[in-house]
Amino acid sequence: MISEANSLIKKYGQTVSIKKTALSDPEITKAFIQPLRSDYQSNLYGDYIETEGVEQFLYIGLPNHNLPDYPNTTRITFSNQTYTIKKAENVYFGENVLYVRAVLEKDS
């Protein structure tokens, strides 16, 4: 199951750049970044909304980039647009991380 999830992300995901700080080297990886259309039923989206009217995005990426442990200075770039991580969590299959998901907001 884990290798299949990783294969799908690697094959169909977008190439994104992750920088932990402005001075750090970018980490290049594959992930899906899509507009977030939540129904506010999940704990992932329930308590992080800080700015009304800001467009939010769902990130699904490979588990070797453990976004929940990354600093709040981390920026993700895709297609000349930069995003801030509002909340991130690992999704598990048994005891192993299947993928990482996060809620992102576009930087101005």
C-alpha cells in the first residue's frame, strides 16, 4: 500500500520546491497541490482558519518530507506561486507514514 501511494505521487504529482528558511537550499519533491474545498468536518481544517477570504490549498506529498516537523518559516513553491503551511500532519497506514497532508495558503 505504501509503495503504491508513493508511486502515484511520484508519477502524477507536481514538482514542488520546499524551503525551510529563506537561506536554506530548496528540497525538490513531488506532491499534489489543489484548491481546498472543505466541509469543515475534519480536524485537519477545523481550527486553523486565520484569514477570511484567503484561498487555501490541500497538499498531499511524499512522507520523506515530514512537514509537521518543519519550522513555520517553511515555504512551498509550485508554478511561480509560494504557499505557507498552516497545518500539516502525517497520514498513517498501520505504523508507517503513508503520505503527508497539509493545508496551505497562498503568499501575497
